[in-house]
Amino acid sequence: MSRSLKNQLTFAINQNFSEGMDKHSIKSENKEMTEKVYSYNEKFRLCDVMKNFAIKDYNLNKKQYYNMSIILRQVLEYAVLKHLINDNPIKHFKLATKGLRKDKKKKNYTQVYFVEEKKQMESLLLKDFSEGIKNTILLAILFVFQTGLRLGELVTLKWSDINGDMLTVQRTENRYRTINPDGTKGEYVIGIKENTKGADGEREVYLTPKARDLLKMIKKANFKNGYESEFIFVYEKGRMHERCVDNCIRKYCRKLHINERSTHKIRKTYISSLINAGVNLNAVREQVGHKDAKTTLNCYCYNRYDDSQTHDSIAKAVY
């Protein structure tokens, strides 16, 4: 590109798109300015810049484009809120979807645990826990199979979140990098955010009988190990973090000689299981904290049966 995206946006926002703004006079008054200047009448060029920069240069799909553009959209919306500009020009931008990269839906075996794989995984996790694994990380994995929680939600659960057969999910783990006084990148910090990724910030999740049994096992194990904490999933150093749980599930995939999948794939397995079993789609959406059912159905619904089982099901359905 001939114009720097960063410089365009910095200048455009700082100058507030003032009506009547003349780019030539601004340049003459700011001799040291090296950025290319946009006038008020050229504000919609920002939309073209974003389009060309994002799509043509980086070959983005729809999700990637949205993630890239949302920061710019929010900055300009904030500028409107503060009366710095009259209108958000991005609102008038209509993206031709044919310019976006089209991705095929991923293969089932890469996104969910098949029925038999889930049985094998649960059996091995319970076996190893009963044979002396000290902390409850293995039970944490089993708990995700029963609740479909996001990993950050799982590791920040507190005992006070439990109310009978319901679980209030209201926080998540966040990991961010600090900035040093000189502007350089600092260390990573792991903290807790007091709301979740979902639209409402918190939700109620039904605890299955198996999930409630797991909680009893966890409480017993924590007491036996001398772990006293408000958090459910802890070990000798304190609260468990996302990475240790995700590394553990990957290790057990390798143990079973099955395709390696993350904890997030357990969430997809849970959602697919509910849909396969005929649970109302909106009930599934509420259970897992999605904003709309399209996300639940289009991005989280996969076939959990292998080819042979699928073919048998088809044959029975049309018999």
C-alpha cells in the first residue's frame, strides 16, 4: 500500500474529521508531519483502505476480517459518542463477501471426540485418577465433557458458584502482556475477568448427575490433599490455569493414540452431543453462552460418529 494504515487512522481520529478541514493548510501548519493527510471529504477512503489492506493483502476469511475490523469500528463509535466526529464512516461500508476467502467446514474428526473416543478418554482419566494422580486436573477434563464450559470459565469456578443442580458461570481467566514504561513489551500476566465471553456476562448451566458426582470427588480430593481454596480446581501451587489443563488433554490424546485435540474440542463435543440428542437449539445456546443460535449450529455442530456408524444410522432412518 502507498499509505500507512496506522498513520491514516491516527491522523483521521486525532483530527476528528472536522468539517471544512483542508489537508493542504494542515500540512503547511505542521511542517514536521510525515503522514499522508485525509480531509473531511475523504473520510470514506478509510473504508477502502481497510478493505484493500485486510482482504487483498492478507486473504482474510469472514471471521478474520471481522476480528480485524472490530477495533477500528469501536474506536470510531467511541469518537461519535464523545462528539469528536459526527458519524462512523465504517457503518456505510458494505463488504462484498465474494472478496473474502471461503473456508470449507473442518473435518469432524479434527473438531470433536467421537463417541468411542470419548468413552476411552473418560475411562482412562478415571483409571489414572483412582490410581493416585494427586490433583484434580483429570476430573477437570471430565467436568468439561459434562458441562461444555470454556476453559477460562472452568479454571475460575468457585464453590460458591454451585447452587444445587445449577452452576453460575460468571468469570473467566484472562492472559495479557504488560507494557514497560519505555513502551517495550513486558511480562505476561494471568488474571481473572469478572464476566464471561457471552452476551450477558454470566449464565446458568445445568449440572448433570455425573457432573455433581465429579464435584463430590473433587471436594474430597482437595480435602485429602490439604488444598483449601474458594476455587474448585486447585493444586499445590494454587488455582489451576488454562494451559496446564489444555496440555493435559493433549497428553491423554497421545496416550490413546487418537487425533490430538484441545479442551475447546470437548466443548464442541458437548454441544454436538446435545444437538444430536434432540435438545432444543435455543436451550443449547443458553447452556453454552452463545449470543445467537447460528453460532451454535454452524460452528459447533459436528458428527460424532465414524463413517460406519453414520452409514448404519442413515440406513435405519430411511428403512
